[in-house]
Amino acid sequence: MRAAIIGRVAPILALLLAGSPAAAQQLQKSSRLKTVEQCNGGDRIPAQARISGCTALINSGDVRPSALAVAYNNRGNAHTATADYDRAISDFDRAIEIAPDYVKPLNNRGVAYSRMGAYDEAIKAFGEAIRLDPGYGSAFANRAGAHLKLDQYDRALLDFNEALRLDPNSRLARSGRCWARAVIGDLQAGLEDCDSAIQLGANDAATYDSRALIHLKMGQFAAAIDDYSSALRLTPSLATALYGRGLAKLGQGDKAGDRDVSAAKRIEARIGDTFLRYGVR
């Protein structure tokens, strides 16, 4: 599954220091600074430490509303990182309630819904973020990803196109549009998207798996095997890559492809039906 783009943590420290000089002095003299750093830390700080730091700020009772909304958003991101999606969504809801014009928790709520498989709710959340900020390219890319999970390829393409208009260097959007084009059969354009994503630094199984499907559909079996093998080095249990590589090997007359096909079916029994939907027999 392609990763969604989480709205980054916001700097609570600046919001807190905007108060009185006395408050700033007290902040510097106490452990409050460490608490703020934990809550602001992003992925470089372990999720549980971020949760603890943000919780301490939220419970302190003396944080300005703008900083409080950020603390809820940041704690929600940490809960998402631990797959505690119900708590994450609750925190994003609280951040939105406190600061209705704050767009990041709207996007991040959509990410949490996507990761728990509630794609219709995710699409709604991303749409709310887009209505608040029509220039939020990440929300378009994330909504496109949710459309893909529902096999809504035309809608996904529209959102990927807009995401790339806003940010031509979005690896997520390039890779996602490659996949959508691979499935619907727009193969050359999809190949260009995957090539661009990899040139931009994408090094994930999903992008190689997408490009491999294009090569497979084009009958370019050696290239498909190379890309499926790259995907499997990154994610060894990826059923689509095992099955696709097996088909490519069989396309070359290599009976060893049967082993890959069998291994894929052990992981995902109906993987053959999935490839039929992709237009591959």
C-alpha cells in the first residue's frame, strides 16, 4: 500500500513563547521545554515519547488555543504511527474543533481513516482539507490513493493530476498515477510516471510493482522480472510481485514461475482474480 502524506507537526514552542516574557522565562527554567520538544519531534522522536509530551501540554491547562490544537494534531499523528487509529481520529477531531481553519488535522484524519480501511470516510476528510486549502497538494494525492483502494481509477487520476499540477515533484503522486495508468492500460504514460518517481528518489515496493505490471502487460518479461524482484527485495511477502514475477517467468518459458505463482497464492488465495481485474491472465 502506498504511504499517505501526513501533515507535518507544527512548532508549538513558537506559539508558547509568544506569550508574556515571564512565561517565556518560566518555560526555559522548567522541564516544559523538553515536553514541547517531544511533542514537536516528528518521526525522529519515538511515538510514545511524542504522545507523552503532547499529553503533558494538553493537560497543563495553560496552553493557548492555537498551541493546544497543534498539540492534539501532533498527538494524533503519533497515535497514527502506533496504529491506534480511534485515538488518532479523536485527537484530530479535537484539533479541528479548537481551530476550524487548521487544515493539517483534516488531512491527517483522512490518513488515519485510510489506514484503518475506511476509505469513504477518508475521501470525505481529504475533501474537507481541500475545500479549506485548494492548494494542498498532499491532500489531493492522499484522496487519490483512497480512490485507488475503491477501484475508482478515473477519480484517482483527476486527483493525481491536480496533486502534480501543485507539486510536480511529488513522488507519491507520480507513483500512484503510474499504478492507476497501469491498471487502466495507459501503459506508456504510466511507465513515464514510474520512471519519474524513481528518478525523484522513490525506492519502495509499490513503485517497482507498478512499473513491473506495465512491463508485464507490454510483454517485456525480463524488465518485469527485474522490477518485481526489486519490489520483493523491499517487501518479500508482496503477493502481487510474486504472482506477477511468476507470470513473467512463465511468459519466458521458465517453469520456475510456477513456484512464484504458488507462493503468491499461499499469501493471497485469490491473487489470480486480482490480476484478472488488472487485465492480466
